[in-house]
Amino acid sequence: MFSETALRKGLRTRTFGNKIYTFESIDSTNSCAKAVAACGALEGTIVVAEEQTAGRGRLGRVWKSNANENLMFSIVLRPNIDPESINLLPLYVAVALSEGIEHLTGMKAECKWPNDLLINKKKVCGILIEASIRQNTVEHVVIGIGLNVNQTRFDESLRAKATSLKLEVGSDIDRNELFREIVACLETEYLQIASHGIHTVLPHWLSRTSMINKMISVSQKGSVFTGVVKGLSNDGGLVVQTSGIEKTLFSGDVTILGM
């Protein structure tokens, strides 16, 4: 089981990980992080679990992850941003995660809008952002991360589209070391956007994706359409050309065709 001592040993951050709660089993790290955030938890507080019994993904989906094999944690942030900039936060997290994975394993994880990381065209990580906004002010944000690390067996429904770092690298990954590397990258990138503005994450995300000019299928509010990805808007939307017009997406289930 994860321990705060092991996770913190060698952690080279100023505030991220100032407090780490570890659980053998929990319903959801995001739910716990939201609760402690509402009670005034400091920015950088992290909740880590070996197992989630009610893990959540985007669009209300269930996040399935084998116990004791992966990395599931949530971190409390208190960013000084406008509510309109919330859609940029998954991009910041994806960039930091991609950097952390690459630093430790040498593998390049590709960013997929809005909240996934892919390796060799298969999903290796998901990101869930939940924000508390009151009177047009962002009070806190909880970032949930589910990363497939040493899992080698997936449900039949996921085998064709999911992978893990172990499957791609060919050997076990030290999850404590990976945690420290990712948290360090999360803090470094966070300090960058705090100093220079959150919009500076856009070119970094674009440099780590191959979605541009790719044909995609979008499922949105019960309808499905196809289009070509043209880029990102300044507020983190996906710009898609479809039926001769450009539209900007802020939600929807996106599939890259031909993958």
C-alpha cells in the first residue's frame, strides 16, 4: 500500500504534496479531495488510493482500475483564474502528465482532447476536473488523475483501446517514483501558468498532440457528426471544421477516426 512517507521521499516540490492522504480503498479520491477542499485544505493537498470503489470518469462514466497496480490520485488547487478558463485546466494537467511519463519512462504520451493521454493510440490516462465556483469566483479545483501503470489485464470491452505503462515499456514501473515525477511536473507547469497566464499552456498542449488535421467523430447531446480538427480556441475549446463551417466544442465524446 502507498504510504505518505514513501510518496514524499525525494519529492522535490514547494507546495504540491504538502499534505498527502493515503487510502487502501476509498469510494473516490475526487470525492475525498472535494470534501477536504471545502473544509479549507491547503493548495497542493493530495489524496491517493490503491483502490476506488466508485471511481468516476468524465461524463459520469465509471473509472475502472485494478487495485494495487495503478496510480489514482486527486490534488486540490486554488488557481487565480476566471471561471471561463476552467476548460484550460485539463490541458495543463495533460501536458504535465505527459512530461512526467516521458521523464521517467522515455515514452511519449500524446494529449487527446479534452482529458486523455494516449500511447500508441491507446488510452493510458484520464483526467477529471471538478471546480467549486461561487459568485463568479473559482474557490477551488480538484484534479483527478487515473493512470494505468502496471496493469496488464483489462476488461474485454477495454482491451482494444486501453494500455498501461508496463505494457508499453515492457517492465514494472516504480509507482512511488512515478508519482513524485508527475507531481513535480504538475507543480512546475502550474507555476508557469500562474506567472505567465493559463493561456500559455495552449502551444505546449498542441506540441504534444497529433489531433490537428485529423478526422474525428463527435457524439454530443444524442447526435453524432464528423469533422476535421483545426486547432484550439483561446479558452480551450476544440475547433472543428464540419460541413464547411467551423465550430468550437467544449463538451462531447471525441473519437479519432482511423485509430
